[in-house]
Amino acid sequence: MRVNTDFATEALLEFHYGDINISVTITDEDDILMLKQILNGRAYYRGSLHCGFIEDISITMTSGRKSIMFCPANDGCQLLRVDTSCRYIEISYEANTQLHEILGKYGMIFPCI
């Protein structure tokens, strides 16, 4: 089974960490396209990882009533938890760098990176 983000027309970002509270909807088409390319087609795998994943730091790809949430690892590694499950995806180092560049534009700066 693989991630499908083709449906997404926007991305919702949540970043509630320390004194920072960000809730923003990305509508910039280039940023959405890049997020879709980074996340789409990644194979799921199950596990019990200890990288630190919380819904307070998340990216939700959405379009109307359909959505999928990704929680990036708080330690900056290349893993993301899918929804609130024990399913994860791994992205490349380059994709992780691109992901954090996009998120940084919206104020999501990870303290461990």
C-alpha cells in the first residue's frame, strides 16, 4: 500500500511547540505541488518508532472531506507517521530537506534539526 496525495488541493499545517502556536492553510500551488511530490507514492510500513511524533506538529493534505495527516519526526529524521496509526513512511534526505524548507516558510522550525 502506498500514500496517495493526488487529491489534495491544500495543506493544513499545525505547529504547537513551546511558545509557538501556528495553524495555517497553505494555498500556494507550488508549495502544495512540492509537498505532494515529497509524500506521494511512499510505501507504508508498520512499526513502533521512538522518533517523537505528535499531532501538534502535523501536515494534513486535504480536499473537501478527504484528507491524510502526516506527523514529521520531531528529531528531524526522514520518517513521518501517517494519521494517528502505527504506519510510517520514509523520505529521502533531499526530500526531507525540501520538506523542512517549505515548512520553515510558514514558521515551522524544528528545534532538533
